[in-house]
Amino acid sequence: MTRTARRRWSREFQGEIDGIAFGQSGPVFLHGYDPPAGGKWIDNVIPGKLGAFDRATGEELWVSPCEVGYGRGFGSGLGDEGDVVVLGPSIKGHRITRMSLDSGELIGANEIQAFDQALVAGDMCVTVTPARVCGIMTSPMIDVWTYNREGERYHILAREGNRLFLVYTHEARKRQGVLCLDVESGDTLGGFLDPEFPVIHNMVANEDVVILLTGNRVPGPLSRRGKEELRLQAFSPSSGEATPLWKETVANESVDELPDVSIALDSGKLYIARGAMLEVRDGLTGRVLGDVTLPGLDERVAWQISQGAGLLAEENRASVFEVPA
């Protein structure tokens, strides 16, 4: 029988949440903004704020204005020097910002190129738009490489060690595949998966496995799409080439009824969010280990798993749950 996950804490956030960050230990970080009365503002970017909350109790530790606000592109994570790192839009273009874990004090900020998605780590941040991928050294906050090739468009990032996996579209073939880049230099390490997939919705990776959430929908008129099948497909990256491990269909429904499915990978466990249900599988074998219901997961803005703790952000509320580890 499916059970409801035990909630450690839940609290309302003053304003709207648009991003989260937490690691294996230490505080939970919530980034958000206060929407203006009537939903009207002068600039395209709404000023942001960042709050730190106790991991075990949800007690507010500090809330501080943040150089990064609300708008196109966002990324957040923990740095290597007692800092939390936030990337996104500001009133002076896109920026990378570092703030103290202990107090929220601004350590530094620098302008970067606009982006749609970001992957944040202590040594390197990587941003992506359809036209390019950029590597930014985290502590110095400087761009060090840019990757782009003619005839390709870029979408989703995942990282394992020094390897960066990148979902791309081969424009001539109208199919998607996965490239592998060196995270420090941006040099290509080759094609990991050839562009044979109609669409890749999500991707996660660790040293043992790369897992894709794929669909069979081909772009075109809705009347021609019919049913879409969502599949999990796992590959081993250990040899440098993609060795298939397992595949599983997770949904086969009409486009209008297709659930909002997303995935996360932590400590070798694959977590699959579908509506308010969180299913857990072994990442290497695909074997089902259990499932739990997370109240509010179907209204998620963002969610992350770390060391058996699930951080869930809704529009105005954040919660930490105990999840199968």
C-alpha cells in the first residue's frame, strides 16, 4: 500500500518561490520574490531575495535581498567556499552571485550571458540556451568556455565528475541525442547517444548510469500526435560509450492527459515524480523499491532529493519530507 511520506516541516514563504538549493548537510535555501500589487512593474526583472532555513526544523536563519531576481533563466547551488551561488536575471542583465551561507552577506557578483537553464556546482557552473553552452568558474565568477556547433540546438544538462552530458537536437535529422563534453574546458568528448530520439524530456546521471526520460511525440499538429509514450531508458557511461542497461514505460496516454513527470537521482536511487506520487527505483537495474505520496508534489515549482530528504517548493510554501533512501 502506498503511504504518505513523513513531513519534517512545512512553512509559508513571504512572496513566491522560484528556486531552491540544498546539499548533503546544512541549511535549505529558498529563492523568491514579492510580486507587485496588481502584477504590474516597470522593469522586466522583479528584485529577488534569498532565505536560509534550518534543514531539520524549517526555522528561518536569515533572509537577504539577492542581486538575482525573477525572469528568464535561473540556477542555484552550493559553492566550495562557504557560499550559496545563484545565477539569473538582474536589472543589469544576467548575473552570477555568491552569498555567505552563514549570513546572506553578498560576497560578489558578475555579469554573465543570458541563459535558459543552469547546472550549479562548487567548481563550475554551466548554462545552456538553444544556441550555446557556457562554462563559468564558480568562485572567480568568470566565463571560461563556450560550446556551439552549426546544425545543433541544446536543451538539458547533467554532470558526472568531469563529464558533462548534453541533450541536443540535430536540426537536419529533427531528432535528439546526447553529447559528452569536458566540464573544465568545454571540449567535446564525443557523441554519447546518437540523435535517434523524437524528444528527451529529462536526464540525470552519476558515475554508474545515465537515465533519460524520453517520449515518442514528433513535433506537429496536435491532431496527428495521438498518444505519447513516456519511457525511462538507462545507459552505462563507464566505457565512454552508452551501454543499454534497462528501459521502462512510465506513461502511455493522450497528449492532453499526459502527467507531469520528472526525475531525480541521488545515492544510486532514481526518484520519479508523477502528480503527487514519488516512485523510487534502483538506478542500475530499474527495480522498483517503493513509492510514497508527497502532498503538494503535483503543485511543485521545484524539488530536490538529498540523503533521504526531499525538498519540495510550491508557489508559496516549502516542505521537507523523509523519502525512501
